[in-house]
Amino acid sequence: MKKYTFCVALGMLVSVLWQTPAFAVSIAPETKIDSLPSFADLVEKLMPSVVNISTTTKLNPDNLESEEDILEGAAPEFRRFFENGKKQEALGSGFIIDKDGYIITNAHVVHDAESVHVTLYDDTVLDAKIIGKDTKTDIALIKIDTNKNLQPVKFGDSDKSRVGDWVLAIGNPFGLGGSVTAGIISAKSRDIESGQYDNFIQTDASINQGSSGGPMFNMQGEVIGINSVFFSTNGASMGIGFAIPINLADWVVAQLKKYGTIKRGWIGLRIQPNTPETAQDMGLMTTKGVLVSDVNHQGPARQAGLEAGDVILSFNGEEISSTKDFSARVAEAKIGSTAKLEIFKDGQKKTVSVKIELLQDEKEAEKKHTSPEAKVEQLAKNEFLVKELGLKLAEITPESRLLYSLPSHVKGLIITAILPKSDGLTKGLSVGDVIVKIDKKDVFDIQSLTNCITEAKMEHNRPVLLFIQNGDDVHFAALKLLNGE
């Protein structure tokens, strides 16, 4: 009984001591819990560099479902406002980059704007001039003239930012005025399919309507991104926002300031990813680089000897990691300079020199690029007529393989045309089909096909049995010979 009483008393004593702070500290593991950071000092320093932007834009009647429905029942004041100019206001954000009054924002913030107004941190409202904008990267440069002592931001290095780093986003959500949100970098190099230069920083710092064009700061108070897009199903932030890396914007802004537009490099290529299947088929031990899918016949790449099916491994000594990476390097290369490309061609690595030309505007570039009809015309130069079958055929080349989306394992002769008298018209043949075999014999070139036709003619012009492949579909077709007519 005494032993039991002693144990109970000892237990009660330990219980009391356990709740004593001094005792708890003495037996707790030596751990240090850092408190969450306060951004107050940093925000106080950065806010004067951020501006609110409002624009006035003429409404496009073509974008209105029914103008009469809008005006029906409207107050006279609204009707007069709508009919006298048809204008609307849009709100966004921006940030000052130098004491001369240059400001960065998003291109979509000032798109089609008749007038742009900037509100500074002290509520001063100033007119702004659009210096230039680039819709491909959604970056615009505007300028204000003022005697005020402006506080420009400092640029950081967005390439050095890491997933998990703290960031601050400052903007003008919903037109409420300067607001600050905090979060972390959720991911980098995001491609949201908004353009060929997509390379977004993803963040969970709230980016809402009106925050577009505002800066994303690191904890050193440096701009590492331009808040541009947020993902939402209801119009509000859902914790998935995207910012343009400042390293990309730096080059674009320098171009806009110097020329008022963007002068991008061009070498006349279309590219696609170098997949594991492609690399294996070509005997290449890496999936780095990009696969050339098409070459403009008037472009510098063609003059340098590049062809569809080549793999570009590096640009001026720097390894290519993706199609976006390669596109950006070409675009930012100096016009008139010569770039060194390491390529994998015909089973070997080699280096070629390519001159960088100026990329024309979209319409001119489209004209300059080879059209589908031109591709077919080019393919026609390599085709030959087989009168006995009433078909025009061509041997498979890297260009024709890409043109007709032929898998790498498919071999044979491509049907490029079917003549009116051909038996193929009634046997379901079509342009783009591949003749893999004739009479169960492989046909890889014109000579092997000619041999099969000769045998059939010697056997009283018997029909020939074609094994046809179209994509994943395969079938046989027996064609009658036309006696060479």
C-alpha cells in the first residue's frame, strides 16, 4: 500500500513539473523554430516604385453582341457616354525602372489604348506615352514626364531564383489601389501555351484582376518577374499565378526603348522536341536539343546545310534544353551575326555556321515561310511516274516523313498522285499512303519496284498485290496493270 501511495505521489509530482515551463525547456529537444518573416520594412521601401495604370479605349462594336440591347432602357447620361466615343476604362499596374520615367507593364494592359494615365504612390496622376509593346511576351514600355524624384526598382536575376523562395507581388487588384501579397515560387519555366516564348514563374502569391504588370520582388527587394496571368475558374485568384521572368523582360525592354519595337533573330527553321523515340531511332544517346521539322528554302539555315531530321544540340556553345530555349536564343541573337550550331546529322556530330537575319512581322514571316503547297511542290521534284500502276511515287525522305507524319519505322514508297485511269481509284488508295510491299516483297526504292513490275508483265500482265500502310492502318490492294499506257 505504501509502495502504491509513493508511486501515485511521484506521478503527480512529475505531472506538475511537466507543466512547469522551466522543466519543459530543460527536457525538450534542442530545436529552434524561426518565426515567419515580416515584410513591413521591405514593403515600405518598395511601394513608391509601383504605379497604378488606367487606360481609355474605344470599344469595338464588333465585339458587342447587341449594341441596342445595351442601350435599351439605359439612362440618358449613359447613352450619351456610350454614343459619344464608346469608351471604357481598364486598370492595371506597373513599376518605375529609371528616373527618366520609364515604366514596365503588360502589353495587354495598354492594348489599343487611346490614352494612358499613371497614378504614383502619392496619388499624383500623370499622362503616359506608350513607347512600345510586344504581344509575344506581353511586355510594354510606357513613359511619364515629371519633375518628381522617382524611385526606380532594382533588377534581380530570375535565373537564380529557386522554387520555394519567398516573393512579394505588388499591384492594383480590382482597382483598389496598391496592395501587397506574399507567397513562394511554386515552379519555374512554366509553359502555359500563350506563346512560343513562354517561360513563366509560377507563384501562389495572389495575382488578381488589375495586378497585371505589377512587379514580383524577391527578399532582397529586387524585381525578378512581371505579374502577368492568373489561373481562375471564377475570376478571382486561386493561388496559381504566373510572372514573366525579368531576365526575359530585360532584353525586350532594351529593344523597346531603343527601337520602339522588337527586332528578333530568324534563321528559317521549324523545330520540335527531341523525344526518346526520335533519339533512339537516330542513334543519338541524348534527348537534349531540338529536332528540325522544316526548313525554309530561302532561309539562312538552308544555306548552312540544315535539313529536316537534323538535331540541333547547342547554340554558340551553349546546350539546348528545349524548343523554348532554342527559340529564345535565336530571337535574342544579334541581327547580322553568325551563330555556331552543333548538330547531329547522318549519325555524326558537326558544327555549322548560320547567319542571323531579322524576323519580319507575322504576315511577312508567314509569306517567307514555305507554304504546304510549296512543300508538296518540293516533294514532286523527287517523284516518278509508274505508268503501269497509274501512280506517282516518291522515296521517303526526312522532309516527306515529316510532311505526311510517317512513323520512323515505316519504309516504302509514298503515293504522291493517282492518275484518272489507275485501278487505285477503285481500290481505296489515297495520296500519302505508303506502298510497303509488292507481291510480298519489300520495296524501298524505284529499282525494287521496277523489278516487281517487270515480273508481273512477264506473267501476262497479272495484277500486283500492294501492301499499303496509312498511319496505323494496313491493308492489301490488288492493282491491274495499265500495259504501260
